[in-house]
Amino acid sequence: MKAKARLRTAIKIWMVIYPSITLLLFLLGKELSMLPLYQRTFILTIILVPWMVFVGLPFVEQLIRWFSAKETPEQQ
């Protein structure tokens, strides 16, 4: 994978993971704080990995395609 493609992928992942972690910690922060670190990490990852793979990243990809399609006819 070229460096530019890897950078784009990293930005897409960040666009989903940062708000997702922030929201999850906002909603579950108090409850999770009572657990040991390994349990908190397990709970966060068991929720966030499927969210990223099946919902978050496909949604960002769809948004990018939608905005790219809007721009393409104007550029021609």
C-alpha cells in the first residue's frame, strides 16, 4: 500500500475511532472506572471493533463516495 493510501486509511480510522471512544467513555466512564484496566480494555474493544468494521468505517467510506460523486461532475 502506498504511503498516501495508508495516510488516507489512518485518517478514516481516526475519524471514526476518536468520536466513538469519546462517546463510549462519556456514556460508560463511571461504570468502567470501577473495573480493572484489562476488563475496561476488553469491554471497550468488544464494542468498538465491530462498530468500526461493520458500521463506522463503511459509513465514512459512503460519505466520501457521496461527496466525491458530487464533486466529479463539476470538475469535468
